[in-house]
Amino acid sequence: MAMAIRARVLLLFAVFFSFSYLTFSLYQDQVSLMDWHQQYIGKVKHAVFHTQKAGRKRVVVSTEENVIASLDLRHGEIFWRHVLGANDTIDEIDIAIGKYVITLSSGGNILRAWNLPDGQMVWESILPGSTASRSILSIPTNLRVGKDDLIFVYGSGNLYAFSSIDGEVLWKKDLASEGIDVQQLIHPHGSNTVYALGFIGSLHFGTFEINVKNGELLKHDKVAFSGGFCGDISFLKSDIAVALDSTRSVLVTIQFKEGEISFQQAHISDIVPDSSGVAAILPSKLTEMVAVKVKKSIIFIKLTNEGKFVVMEKVDHTAIVSASLSISESEQSVALIQRRDSKIQLTVKLVSDWSSNLIKETIEMDCQRGLAHKIFLNNYIRTDRSSGFRALIVMEDHSLILVQQGKIVWSREDGLASITDVTTSELPVEKDGVSVAKVEHSLFEWLKGHVLKLKGTLMLATPDDVAAIQRLRLQSSEKNKMTRDHNGFRKLIIVLTRAGKLFALHTGDGRIVWSVLLNSLRKSETCEAPNVLKLQQWQVPHHHAMDENPSIFVLGRCGPSIDAPGVYSIVDAYTGKELNSLGPFHSISQVIPLPYTDTKEQRLHLLIDAEWRAHLYPRSSEALAIFQRELGNTYWYSVEADNGILRGHAAKENCVLQVPDEYCFDTRDLWSIVFPSESEKIIGTATRKLNEVVHTQAKLLADQDVMYKYISKNLLFVVTVAPKAAGDIGSVTPDESWLVVYLVDTITGRILHRMTHYGSQGPVHVVFSENWVVYHYFNLRAHRYEMSVIEIYDQSRADNKDVLKLILGKHNLTSPISSYSRPEAVTKQQSYFFTHSVKTIATTSTAKGITSKQLLIGTVGDQVLALDKRFLDPRRTLNPTQAEKEEGIIPLTDSLPVIPQSYITHALKVEGLRGIVTVPAKLESTTLVFAHGVDLFFIRLAPSKTYDSLTEDFSYALLLLTIVALVVAIFVTWILSERKELQEKWR
Amino acid sequence: MEKGKAIMGSGRRWGVEFTDNSAAPSSRDIPDPPGFTRSSHDQDDSTANKQKKDSEANWKLKKAWEVAQAPFKNFLMMGFMMWMAGSTVHLFSIGITFSALWQPISALQGVSKVFEPYKDNKVELLGPKLVYIALNLVALGLGVWKLNTLGLLPTHASDWVSSLPPAQEVEYSGGGIPLF
């Protein structure tokens, strides 16, 4: 990798080599100088503690990001971690025979065992089957068949017994054919049978008794219950379960002793007076009791030995209940979390003695973490042999907290593993008035640092010094300041997570500057199932609005469907304060930032609702006036991927609504492109970034010729595939598969370019910048991935070649152009093979657009590869002429090179890579790259080297020393020459 | 060094000038020796002197013509160097080209100086001067031509549009696939 471990003597040569244009490599000691990397795991679903033995205490967790990780219980650090594929959802985890972590994933289709200390995979078993069913993992203790410990897995309608040593299937029993929907596997202690219990249809409850040795069905029984079942069930003991009937008002006790099933029923209203309405059984695994949620409260009901229900406690419905934890042979404990204003109260109770609390602690909790969502309880034996408890709490913002002895031992911000959108903000401008002492101190530090660096350069540094240099570089306070810098390297990266939390990360070291859980995006009575949509820059003050803070526009929706009402918040980017919020209001299907701002530098936004009405924000008369003025030139388009239709729209007059709304506009259809549904299906679109800066419209060729780029923000790149080929790669033959790409002008609906790739298939990853599009797809005929480039040139400007006219400025190259003038476009295209499959593609962006571009390719190995755009130049030929070579055209090869040094993530991985965001720095040569997935990675890149500044490790001291030495030399020689002349004269 | 020389120059206390061409007796402090009449000697030599002056003028003219034609040789050499330098931009070719431009320009600036030694009432220097200027102009032209072949003259459209910003668009359009 980029760890160019070279001898110091070779350093000088190496510097020269690194100037060659292809490589972006860095030295080992430069790692984390310009980049940072953070590891997360996501929202925890299951946790299994492993604290029995002495040694490192750990907790194994599985998360919603399909991560399985082992965390240090002392500090919350990750011991090891595995990110499973995007479709490999983890259903269950457990620990078997004290040394393996067993995971059941992909809907009960894959069973894996991981070595507990180091996370190596021990074995993996694929369970074929496609029947959708619950997946249950059951690891009975002390069940040995021969030398093997058994693992029972129910998945895809089959019951399997696995050997825990090597993952071999010992036997398999098809239960789906019996029509049972298995809810639980129960293995009574010491017996040779396992019971599969579940509902058969909605009326019957069935038990299957199976021999653990060979999977032989010993006995099965089913009994109908006239009231029917709704599906909620809780198993209290090994022979008693409590279910809810189909009306959700009757608790049914199911006893299944010795294979005999019997029912008893009790109305909830009888058990709990003054509670009516539908009930639900909480899914927490409790023993000897059941937690029922009725309306706005949770009721804990215990089943006495006589079979009677007794209400133990009634708590608010926001309380969170842990699974029961057995602390001794007969004692079971349960943890409860309740909210008390800004604090949370953790209570641990014994099931047998509910009235007394083992622990009752109130913990101060950051209100930005929201409510608790999950709790996992674990106990330990204190030195005085009493048992203490620790609780792992998953909060609303997906953070993970370990609480012990009433204190937060550690917390992890795992919400950052599920970033949905990213934007950036500038930092505040530095204020005057820095104290002298600080300057002196920093001057001394500065000198000391440079002396150290000089030592390093002159190879005089001791190992201690080298370490000190490295430390100095890492913690150079310069890069972590909270103010704007001259080069624009310091910024805030503002990220929105799936939990509806907004984080501001500092680009210097990735620390969280502020975080806010947005109230508008939290679950409330008005907004039942909020989900986040988008993040936009709302106000970017510069020039006359400098004294205002920049702000961010956050959009969300109350529900999963497109016509669910929307919500928005405006958040101050410096402090994270919610300035304004609104909602729920109309639905949001599109957000269109307009290229206009008002006098306060607030950007105008159009929100398109599900009925294709446009709503203008901000709601001010000034914004309205601006919009009214530009109404004739504002268009929007919609892509209906399911119907295969592209439509162009324009805003009309105000909407006709019951309540008149002057900020709402009706729209009319202008054009539509209908793709034939039998041959084409839209699988992707791409446009240029709105804020992209292009330096010039001309492309100069080697022979002094000019080509004019077709630069338009209103170009849409659309990819369609044959409907048959919409599935996975290899699901169709090359003859049935094709890929069609279009370039569409979204103002007029004109198709500028159309191109068919026969025998190719998606998924397609696209990046669109300036006048070129690069896309990645699979070529079925060649059995390889391909990347294609399309460059678009404006033919109607090509005649502007009269030098005299250009000198005199008599040309129309800079006059505004309209799409209705139908500029004639020509395209150039070329395709190359590419080795990797790709997760995402982005391109570097710089402040002025002068610096040459690099493609940033998120590879399947979760790394980011920087590929020079020049490799994707459609003018590449096999034998470029001398002039073309001078222009920088690389001889054509059939495949694109993957140079190991050009991985910008060097030795690191951005697990679960989802997106790459590039932001220009103020320094033209430099661009800031932020890659996010489960991990976060940030780096500062200079695609054409830092031609406009000295490198950070440039030795100013050496330069200073050289200058001083030169000046001294001048004086000495002058004095010497004077003296010599005098002697000459005396001769 | 300049300073040292000056000091050394003024360091001489006295000197003897043996050559004295001045004809005016008044300019001399020392009287002529007896029997020596300067005027008669002058008159004796006058015809020879005249002849000598004529030949000197001829010689000057000849020399002036030689000087006037000198750039031609220079010119040939420069052409050869340019051919050697090739048409790509690098240090050598730029150096050659700039010297090819600089030499004629400096030569043109110093036309009168070049012909100063041959200045004479009887010598017609206009012809040589014109030839000299013309040849230098040709050399300059050669230099400019070289500059152009190197692509350093803004004679192409590309030189004038290379930094032209993209044209503004009248319309604006946004949208895409519905958000999920």
C-alpha cells in the first residue's frame, strides 16, 4: 500500500519520484496527518455479555448496520468487528460453548461461528430455503450428543440441529409442511427432546416434540382456540406461554405439559381495572411474567402458580424493559428504564420480589440523546459477593451507553454509522485581539517544532525526536482551531443520521463540535414514524450578511409513504441551535434549491409535494418577489422510475386551495419522455452538482484547436436497462440484456445523446461533472466490469475561431444561452475495462475548477481509489502523436490501471462505504474528501499536487537558515575582498 | 573592481606623450627646435595626406559595408541554431529564440554606435545603415517566426478563449427521482 517504507537516504529520490503525475502516495509518517478515520458499529439490536471468566470482559453486539462486533466493556473500544453484506441482516446472536459467537443472518439462511477472542470466522453453514419464517437460534446449555454441543436453528420453515464444533448439519426437520409458524424452541433441562411451539393458522396452537439425537418427530399435538390468536406470545416458563387473542383483549394462558395443551383465558380488563382497548405483548424475553402494553402504559403481570394473573406494576409506556437475567438458580431480575426530565432512572428488580428494588439509580443524560430504546442487563459479583449490575443502553440517537454504579462508564456515538446526508459549513472568522503571551508561547513552540523538523531533515533526530515530530504533526493545534483558515481546510462537516440527529464534525480531527437531536424529526403524536430526507445549505453568509451565522435546512417526512406530511428544521451551523421548525405540513417528493438568494443570503427552495404543487421557502415577501420575477425561467422535472416516464414541469399561478397560500404554485406539464416499458426500465439518473465551478468553456487541443464544452446544469443523464436484466448480474444472457444511456435537456426535454450498450447490465454507478459523464456497469459478453466516458461538446460554438474577432471581443461566447436555442451537441465516447465492482463514484471539486480532476471510486473492498480523469479521456488513441502526448493524452489501453499507491484510504477501510462527498478548499489545488459508511474517513487531496503552496512539512527553518547563511557569506566575502584590494593598492 | 581601476588610473603622477599630432603651434608650450618649420612640413605632406585621406574614406566605406552585412552571417548561424533547437518548448529553444529576438533589437538600438567609427564627411553611410537595419529586421522576423512555431504567440483562437468562463444559462431546472 501507500506505506512507502523507504530508507531515509532514499528520501530525496523518493520525493522526486512522487512528483510523477500518476501516484498519490504518502509516507508512513504522513498517515493521519491530513486524514482521519473513525470506526462505528451502528444501532445495536442484540447484545450478549461475556463476563464469566477472568480476563477481558466484553460484550458482543449485532447492529442494524449488519455489524457484529466485540466491544471492550471497560472502555467501549472495538476488539474486533465484521461488517456483513447489505442484505445479510443479522437475526440472532449468541455465544456457544464459551468460545464461539454464533450468528444467524439473512432471514435464517446463514449460520456462522466466530472465534470469541479474535473474531476469526470458524465455520459457516448455508441453510437453503426460501420460505419466509421467523428465524430462531437456540443454544441449549449442556446438551451433548456424543462429543458435540448442539445448536438448534429454525429458519425457512426447517428445524436444524448443528454441531457447534464444525457447523455440520446433524439433522433437519421440515416443519413448514406441517403448517406451523414456530415461535419458540424449548429444550427442557436434561431431556432428550426439543419442543417446537407455535401457531398453526390463526386458530391453533401446536407443539412438536422432536428427538434431539436424530430429529425424529416423537409427538405432535395441536389444539384449536376458538378466539384465535393475534400472534403476540410470551413464554413464561418452559411449559407455559401467554398469548393474546385475535381481539387483543384477552390473555390466553397456554400450558403444554407432557405434550398436552390446555388454554385458560382472562380478560385484560378483568386483570387490570380501568384499562380497555387493544393490548400488545412486549417482545422482551421475560420469565415468569409478561409485560403488556395497553394504551399509554405498560403493565407487568405475573402468573401465579395457581394460574392466576396478578398485576405487579403499571408504568408509563415510554419505559424500556430488559430481558430477564437470571442471577442465581431461582432468581430472575429485570431492568427498567424510565425517563425523569433530563435524567433517566434505571431500576433493577427481582421478579420474585417486585416491590423492592435491587438498584434504583438516576443518571444524568444528555438531552440530545433522546429516549432510551433498548436495554441489555448484565450482572457481576462484587467483592462482597453481592451482585452488581451493569446496563448497556441504546438511545434514541443510536448511541450506546454503558451504565454502572449510577454513572456512565462510556458512550459511543454509533448514530454516525448511518449517515443519510452530508453538507459542509464554514467556520467563524477569526476575531482580532489575540493575547501577546499566546503569541510568544506559540512562537516558542513554533521554533521548537521547526528545530525538531530540521533535525529530522538532517537525519540527526533520535527515535524520541522522531516520535515527538510525529506527535507534533498530529496534534498541531493549527488544524483543529475553531476558526476559518486562510486555505479553507478547516470546515464543519454537517451530517444527518437516520436517527434524525445532526452532527457537526471538525475537518481537522473529526471530533464532534455539536450534535442536536431534532425535535421535528422525533417521534411525536403529530409525527408517528418520522424519517429523515435531506440536508441543504439554507444560508451561506458572505459579503454583506457576514455577521449572520450560516444555517442548515433539514427535511423529514412523517411516515414511509411519499404522500406523508413533511417537516423541516433550520439549524444554526455554528451552534447547532434549532432556529426554526415547521410541520407537519404538505408532503415532500422533491427539494429543489434555486440559484437565487434573498438579501439575507437565504437560498430559495422549492418543495414539490406529491400532487406536484411547488411550495416556496423561505416564506417571505422578498423571496416571493424574487421567485415571481424568475418564474418564467424556473422549471423542474420528475423521474417516474416505475412507469418509465420523464416529465418536465413549470410553475404556473398560485394553487387553488381551501386556504389560500401565496407561496404555493400549481405546475403544468411541458414535456414528457416515455420509455417503452417492454424494452427499457429506468435504473438510474445523474446530474451535475449545483455548486460545481467550471473554469473555462473551451477545451484546447494540441494543434491549437478549440472545442467548446457543452456546459449546462440542466442536463440529466438517464440509464435504462432491459426489464429482464434488472436483476442480478448473470441472471440473463447477453442477448437479452442491454443498457441504454441518454442525455436529456431538462428544460426542453430534448434528447441530446443516446447510446446502447448491448450485452451489458447494471447496477450502474454514475458521476456527472462539467461536460462529461463517467459510468460503471457490467459487460456480460466480456464478463468484466466496464467504465465508459461521454464528453459533450457544443458544435454551434465551434465556428468561433476568428482570432481578430476574439481579440476585439466580438463574439457571443459569454452571452447567456437558452436551451430553447437548441445548441447542437456532439459527443465523444470511449469504454474501458475496470477490474473492480464499484459501490459509489464521485469526483474531486476545487474552488475555481482549474485543477485537473480525479475520479474517486468506492471499491467493493470499501476503499477509495483515486483515478485520474485523463485515463477516461475519449480522445485517447493507440498511438498518440507527439503533440497529443504533450497535451497529456495517455496511449489507449483496454483496461484502466489500478495503481495501489492511489488508494486514498491507504491501509484503512471505510466499512460499509455508502457515499463520497468532496468539498473544495479555498486553496485551488486542494479538495476535501469525506467518505462515509459504517466508518467515517476524511482526507485532504491535491489531485495535481499542491502547486500553489508549500507542503506542510516544508522546513521553514532550513530555508531561514539558508538565507541567513547566504547573507553572512555575502558579508564575509565582501570584507575579504575589501581587504585584498587594500593590499593590492599597497603593493 | 571598477573602483580599484579608477584609483590605479589616477595613481599615475606623470607621463610622457610622445605622439603629438596637433598642428597648431599655439597649443604647445615648448617652441619648435631651430630649423624646423612645422608649416612647411605640413605643406609638403598635403598631397600625400589627401591621398591618404581618400584611401581612408574608401577603407571606411568598405568597412561600413562589411559591418552592414555582418548580421547576415549571424542570421545564418541563428537559423542553424533554431533548426537544432526544434519546435518544442524547453529551456534551450526558449533561450535560442530570445537571443534571436534580443540580438536584432539591441543591434537596432545601437545602429549609430556601430557606424560611429566610420563616420566621415566623405563617407555616405546611409546605404550600409539601411542594409544593416533591413538585415536585422529580417533576423527579428525570424525570431518572431520561431516564437510562433513554438506556440508562444497568441495567434490562435485557443489563446483567446482558454480562460473564457462558461456562458450563463437563462433557464434553471431541478428535480429528479422522488425522495425516499
